[in-house]
Amino acid sequence: MKKYLKFNTPAHNEAKVLASDYGLKNNGLGHLERVYWNLTESALYEEIVFRSEGRIAYQGPVIVDTGKHTARAAADKYVVKEESTENKIWWGEYNRPFTLEKFNAILGRIQAYCQDEELFVQDCYVGAAPEHRMPVRIITEKAWHSLFARNMLLTDGNQETLRKYIPDFTVMALPGFKVDPKIDGTRSETAIIINFADRIAIISNSLYGGEIKKSVFTVLNFLLTFDDVLPMHCSANVGKKGDVALFFGLSGTGKTTLSADPKRNLIGDDEHGWSSGGIFNFENGCYAKVIRLSAEAEPEIHKCTRSFGTILENVVYDPITRRIDLDDDIITENTRASYPIDMIPNVVPEGYVKSHPKNIIFLTCDASGVLPPIARLNPEQAQYHFISGYTSKIAGTEIGLGIEPQITFSACFGAPFMVRPPHDYASMLKERMLKHNASVWLVNTGWVGGRFGVGKRISIRHTRNLLNAMLEGKLEKVKYRKDKLFGFEVPETCPDVPENVLEPLSSWGDKDEYWKKYDALAARFIENFKLFEKGCSQDVRDTGPSRL
């Protein structure tokens, strides 16, 4: 910002107070105009407004516009292929190989790009369990990205601790830097490139805050598996008796909403590790989708959208009154709120529970409207559905998605972030669920009475009642039926849920059309699983659905 105009910004005097002795020259960044180290939320607010990066809305949240990238650029993620990764990465659509030579060439241009510029640094940690905590440095050229990192990751404000800080991994978020497809071999001018050998990740030409969060998650999905920790794309909460529940699911399936239960304490809303000691949150914040969020259905999250410290991405607001409109999707369906987890009233402050899950929930948003709202899975079915990761991508969560949901299969309910082959994670999950006797459930938060455009979205009230009954053990005493195609068990009754909700067929006007759709979905499952059969046991392969 100060390359041509020489004047002081609000945090000029405090920029180096919380600096680390391990400076940015260790990242090859030199001749910088100024580095703002570990600024607090209030200082970052001042910098955001001063630099015209965002506006302060009514009651205190800061609103930012992420430009053309209103979602993750999933097709632009790369992993450097070198000796430590060559035989361990799940190469393909989500982990595109990138040469070390091209990475070093890009890094060299970045080092030149940053000269005479101002940068922000947050020296953070990921992993609430002390034995698995990892220091991660986030370097950004935007003040609001620095606040995003501070919201989402663990921080330590002790001056002496920060002075001695040395990162294990560094993420550089530079939205102003563009790669060159002709020179670099990338798909576009945007790239997210992870180099595990040099412990550095680059995010170029994207303002979307989720790229920072998911780059760190991708790193952990590789490194922690070698430390006997299962990394999971799930939310987690715990009851008063210490009973942990995990909620797996892609964006739009309800992970954040359903885990924010006033009767239970939230461990975290998106990313966790399962170690021999228990369940721990990777982060210290939440990144909730807030389109059409209501105070009645989701009061805790709704309150966060009206709070100081929250970052609202692409949320529409009135420029005069500064009041936000969560119902307006003119910018994107994927409006987001980033806020510290302690804004939620009933959280586990340590982010770490030394107990193991009693219930594991696979959330799926079935846009075809045929799956039951809840089903119980045996261990083999659990592996099958975990590897399949069936859901529907909801509009706006990735670049290129239209209004209508797209049926998809995302391995481990988070394929874009999985770095090792899916059966590796599935094996780790099976080992833990058997050891700790966890029950596994498939919960559909999608459509009933017909596919998208015909039926309607399952009532969140019914979903919550189903989950409450399951978590309280009330579904252990009811009668079950065996599903005709998938073979899993579906409860015939549930307290506070109409019986016709538990039987999707009953809400379809055309019964023949229902069975055609259900059979077509089974066919999609079978075809998709052919990609993963090689790494799975025969028992798991045999537990897939049958055709009509």
C-alpha cells in the first residue's frame, strides 16, 4: 500500500512489538516496506478500514467483498511432487502434481513481488491437543486476511512466546499475485500450491478467506496421519455425560448448524483430529455459511453475524444504515461468517475432549429426495459410505456451481482436502469406531416429497428431533426396517417426528417415479465405488446397494 505514498497507518507504531526473531527473511522475503506482526482484532479493524478493505456494519462485524472468487477454486489446487510425497499422495483431480522447479520459479517471483510492500503476519497454532499442536505462520497482504487467520486459528498473545516462535509450516496468501498458465502450467491465473518438503503453501489471486483455512486443513490431513491421528472434515460436540458426537459432511449439509446444539457443548464446527487421547479441534473459530440464516432456527450463529470481531464475506448490507441482509444472495449463495468459537455460548474452551465418540453421523444432502432422513449403518456400511461421501454440492460453495444442486461423491466427506488415498482414512476410522464401540448413522438433510425443484428441504426441526433421539439413546428401543436397496436399517418411529417423514416413499405423489430415482441413485453409488474397490476388503465392496 505504501509503495508510492509515504504515510503512517494506524498500527505503524505497534507493527513490530509482537515480532518473532525468526523473521520473514527465513521465507526469502526481504526489502519489505513494513511487516505488521500479530496485530490484535482492534488494530486489524483499524487497518482494514484505513486501507478500504472492508466496512463496519451495524453492531460491529466487518464486511468484505472477495471479488470474483466467492468460493474455493477447487480445480486450482496443486501439490509439489517430490521424494517425500511421490508415493504417498492421492494424485488426481484434487491433488494435481506440480514440479519443484516450477514451484521455485513462482516463489522467486513472489519474493520479487513482495519487495517494498507491506505484509501482515499471524504466528498461530493448529491442534488444540498439546501433544499434536503445530505452529503455522500465516503471511498475508490484506489486513482482513490476517484477522481471518486470527479468528480461525489458535493464537498466543504472550510477547516472549511470540518472540521465540518458529513455524513448522508457512502459508502465504497473496491475492494480488497472479501465476501465468503459459509459464507455470497452471489452469488459470489462480493457484493454491502446497510444498510439503519445504513446508510452505502459496495462495495466489484469490481473496476468498476459505482458501487459507482449507490449505491448513489439507496440510494436517497429510502430516497428522503419520502421527497416528485421524484428521476429519467434521464438526463435533459433547453431551453432559462426556458422549462425543461427530458430524461429517460437505459444505451445505448442516455440520455447523446441527453441531451448534444448545443442549450440548461444541468442540468445533469443521475440522478435528481423533487421537488415542480423544477428539480435538484443529481450529479456534467457525466459518459458517449464513445465507438465509434465521434467529429462530439458529440463534447462536445468527447472533455472531451481529458481533464485533466477525468477518462477513459477500453479505449484502444497506450502505446508509449498515444493517445486513442475510436473505439477499445477489452476490453469492455462499455468504460466510468467520468468528472466534468462543462467541458460541456453550463451547468446550480447551477444544479438546479426552473421550471418544459414541455416535458418528454422516450428513448428506440428497437432492434426489429418495434417501430416508436417518439410517443406522454397520461397520462395513460405514466404511462404504465414508469412502463414497455422497451428497449434493450446494450452489456457491465452489466456483462454477449454478443454482441447482449437483449430485456428487466426495470421498471421506471432504475429497478436495484429502491428501492420502481414501481407504487409508477409512481404515483408520474403522479401527477407532470398533475399538470404542461407536454407532454410525447416515442422516439426510436434503429433499423430501420429490427431487430439488419439486419437493422441499427436510425441516431442520425434524432433523434436530431425530438427532436428539439418537444422541439420547431413544432410537435403540424402536423397531427398524431394512432398506430395500441399500440394506441399512431405518427406524420406523421416532419421538416428535411423524412416521411419514421416516418413510420417504409416502411423501411422493408418483411412487413409480420414486423407485426410478432411488434405483438411479443406487446405480450412481455402484459406478462411483468402482474407483475405490482396489483398496477395500471384499466385505466392504459387498455392502454396497443393489439394483431393482
